[in-house]
Amino acid sequence: MANTSKFNRTDVLTKASTLFWGKGFAGTSIRDIQDTVNMRPGSLYATFGSKEGLFKEALTSYTNQMSGSLDHCIGQVENPIEGLKSFVSFIIIDSQQNNPSGICMLYKASGEFMGENQPLFDFSQSLIQQFEKRVIGIFTDAKQLNFLDKNFDEANAGQQFIIQFTGLRNYFNGRNDPKLAHKLIEKMFTQLQQ
Amino acid sequence: MANTSKFNRTDVLTKASTLFWGKGFAGTSIRDIQDTVNMRPGSLYATFGSKEGLFKEALTSYTNQMSGSLDHCIGQVENPIEGLKSFVSFIIIDSQQNNPSGICMLYKASGEFMGENQPLFDFSQSLIQQFEKRVIGIFTDAKQLNFLDKNFDEANAGQQFIIQFTGLRNYFNGRNDPKLAHKLIEKMFTQLQQ
DNA sequence: TTTGATTTTGAACGATCGCTCAAGTTATTA
DNA sequence: TAATAACTTGAGCGATCGTTCAAAATCAAA
């Protein structure tokens, strides 16, 4: 006893997150989204409540996509740190050109909302924290698999990783130099395991 | 034979750059600026031409302010690298709370304009490149003053510096932990000179 | 004090913003 | 097939956007 939705929620969120990622929250209009996901405002608002609600789901979708990509890289090899490295290479070298922005959407969002929109800032930050914990967990796994010393400080390595990864993404936003990128990624992982 | 301007251009640009830095280009309206700098749209447009023109000058003003702060830090000590370190500490630890954003305005701008506004993206990138060259110059100075080895690679150190500095600013956007920040800055400079 | 070049003012333009909702459409159940 | 609940549509709301420009105000030179 009803009509059924005609859109694919996952597909809509992927397209919306691509838009938001590239143009930012303030820079993306509901009409931009309408045109891209082929939904009328009524449907959009019935489904996501507001522009902010849609953004939250789009950011979560982005994070899940990243997380899935990281999981995939880790699953391919024995040493989790090798997986982490290939993830970084994939992001910095391979996908930079196709992405709507060279900057991680989480940091772009966090940067846009700080001091302007506390709830959305907090939401972005919580996803960032989540990612840092995931990375620390990877170092813990590597340690248990004897790829790292028993007294290796994985919390510190997690911090260093986030800082360097973020820095690298910013650095290669607009720059295209795979050879240099490869060199800097090698250096990054050497420092992490020093 | 004329009327004279009543506003202080430097003051207006400082206030405008604070606004733009915090809220972003798209998130800042001309009316926001009107209210903050106390100028009517006619005067603003006669002076700066457009919102984009004003932004360019505001971004330049921000860069000059940063540059001046760096020069000041370097001038205080013998070893330019010590000066560079105190500049980083000043930005990350001391001024983070008072700033409208924890993220460098240059990177925030570059991130916002990429793929959306090529001229403004290029403009931001050129200022970023300029800053990297300035940092490399500091390492060169330190080398000539015998604070660094004769075969120290200053171009590589400049890259590493930019990456870590950017990463740290992002990391401490929203986080407030001066002790951790100090620890990570020490680590950063150890790695740079290794 | 008058003149005239320059600056400031602020109402208002058309476009676009986020968002609403009554009307229309669609699929399921009775 | 008729009834009904769920979903989609799109015109249009009031607010705000970047920008313009004629009129008013201002100050230096004549």
C-alpha cells in the first residue's frame, strides 16, 4: 500500500559527496545537487531533512568509501603497514587527478565549519578522530604480527601518520609529480618506523 | 580639488582577511564585509573592483602578515632554524586560539578554489610556492652560517617543512594540547635536521 | 566663497539562495 | 478495479546574494 522510492540512496549520497567535496558546503547549492542527483527539492527534503542533514550523510558516505579503500589495501598484503602505504600511494598518486579536491573532505569540512557551525564541526572532528583510531589499530595489528618492535609506540605513530598524510595531500593539491610523491611517501614510512 | 578617502586600506584588508579566513570565500558575503569594515558597497567596489579583487588583496595581506611574523622570529635569534621553530610554535601553540581558523588561509583558499575558480586557485598556489621558497632560503642561510652540514639538502628540507607544518596546523585545528604540540614540533625539527 | 573633482551613500536591480507544500503520480492492498 | 498510503513534482515563498549607480557629501584649489 504505497509508492516506492525511485532513487538509489547510496548513489545519491556518492554524487552529493563528490559535489560537496569539490565545492564545499557553502559553495554547493541545493540546485547543484538537484541537477546532479536528478531529484526535486521536495524529495530531497523528505529524504534528508535539510542541506545540513544531506551533508552529514554525504560526509559519512565519503568516510565509508575511504575506509573501504583502506580495508581493501590492507587485505591485499600480509604486513598491514605495507597495506597502509599502498593506501597512501593510491590516494596521493593515483586518485588525486580524478578527485574533486586534493584535500581530504573531512579536513576541508572541519576547516570550513570551525567557528561557523559547531555541530557540523564536531561531526567532522568525530569522523577524523575515528580515522586516527583506525590507523593506530593498524599499527597495533602490525605489532602483534611481529612486523614492529614490541615497544613500538603506535599512538605516536598514528599521530605522525595523520599529520604527514594530511600534509602530503595538501602539498600535492595542484601539484602533479608522482616521482616526488613516491619519494616523500617512502620517507614518511621510514620516519614512522624509525 | 577632491574628496579624500576616509578608510584605512591596510586596516580594511586586515579585517576582510580575518573574515575570509574564518568563513571562506563563498561563506563570506559582501554584507558581512560592509558591517565589519564600515564601508558601503559603492566604496568597496570603487576600491577593490569585486569580491574576488578584495579577496586577492586580503589573501596577500594575510601572507604579508605571516611573512612579517616569520621575519620577526628569525631576527630574534642567531640560528635561523631556531627562529623558524619559534615561528611554528607561535602559530601552532600561541595564536591558534585567537585565529579565525586553525588552517592556513592559503591552503584553505587553495582547497576552496581548486576546480572551481582557476585564476584564484593559481593565485593562492603562487603565494604557497613563494612561502616554500622563503623557507628553503632560511635553510640555505642556516647552512651558510654553519648551523647545518655542507651537504644538507635544503630543497628537500623545505618540502618536509611545508608538509609537516601544514599537517600540524590541520591536526591542531580544534584540538588544544600545547604539551603534545610542543612534543610534535620538537620531533618535526629533529627529523628535518637528521 | 565658489567651483569641481572625488568619494561616500544606500536604495534597488536581477539572480540565486534554502526550503515548503499543495497537487499530481505511482504502486500496493483490499 | 477502487481505495489508499507513499512518493515525486515544481511553482514559488521570503531572504539574501553580488553588484550598480544616481544623488549627496566632502575637501582642495581657484
